Amino acid sequence: MTDKNKDDLITLIGGEEKHLKKFLSENDTGDYTKLIEELRNNYDKDSMFRTEVEMRFSVLDDGRHPTRGSKYWQSVKEQNAHMLGLMNNSFDYRENEIEIKKIYKKLETEKDELEIEMLNLELDKKMWNKRNISYEGKHRMREITAWSKIKKELDNGSFSTNNVEEHQLESYQKMYENKAKTISPATSQPDIFNIYSQLQTVTRILEEKKQLEKNKEKEKLENK
């Protein structure tokens, strides 16, 4: 975090202290005052969204994504979701900046004390919103960058990085084999039926695909 951002955070978190006194008890206000530096530090170091460890362990777990291809294409989905979120952050930030300018413009001519007080309150909220949009954007970029790194690691040439369908049959077969291994006496009948039904279906499709490829190869040899 830059020095300027640290100063902004001091202003935003510490500056609200005088207003908290209006609705918090004296003891609670005193505790807040003592904790301001800790709260600033928490805000700065907290990890919004997932860490890279969570991406690899929780999102790309071997049970749901048993192949490199399935892990790669899930990474594509995750990275794209954060790119779309980052675009919305950008629009929100631009809109918020315009709102801040409008408030400053109104303050130049406003004479009513209550309206000035309300405008300053709106300004504080917009400044806090500005800080939070920046914070979210920073962590979205962290995920976008991490997913890019993971995608490069997964791409070893063993699957298509242009056609999502090419890996899916093999991945689904392994995923439902993993699900079948977890069936227990406590598993409901509909869940068991669903697992075996989809496993049987994907296995059949793969066998038909292999047979089709064999037939094509046979035809090539016969036509030579």
C-alpha cells in the first residue's frame, strides 16, 4: 500500500471515530480508539476472495477436476469471472468519481447548514466507497494474475486450450468414478442412480468414440 493510500485509510477509519461516539457507549468508543491501528492493519492485510493455496486446493480439487484439462478450463472460468467483476469495479469507480465531483460542486454554493452537513456525509460515504472499490479491484487483479500463472503451469500440451469440449468426456468419467467411490449406505437412492446413470452414459459415449475412431482407421487402411 502506498503512503497516500495509508493516509486515506487513516482518515477514513480514524475520522469516523467522533461520529461513533454518538451511538456507541463510552466503553465501546474507548475500545474502538484503542483498536484503530489494528483495524487499519486488518483492512490492509485481509485477503478478499481466495488465496492461491485455496485456488489450488479448494477450487481445483482432484475430485471435481481430476484432469489437467478440467483444471485448466475451470481456471479459465474463474479468471474470466474476476475480469468481468473488474470491469464492473471500473464502471463503479468512474460513477463514484462523478458523484464526488457533483458533491463538491454543490458545496461551493450551498448555504443551508443542514444541507451542507448532509453533503459532507454523502462525501464521506463516497470516499469510503472509492477506497473499497480500489480494494476490491486490487484483489480481483491478484486472482486474475494467479489464475494466469496456474493456467500456464497446467498447459503441457496434453489437452486443447481452445476447445473446452475436447477434455470433458475423460474428465467427467473420472469425476463420476470418484463420486461412485464415495457411495455409502447413507447415500440416497436418487443420488446413487444419478451417479451411476451419468457414469454409465459417459463411459458408453467414450467407447462409441473409440470404436468410431477404430472404424475410420480401418477404412483408411482398406482404401490404401
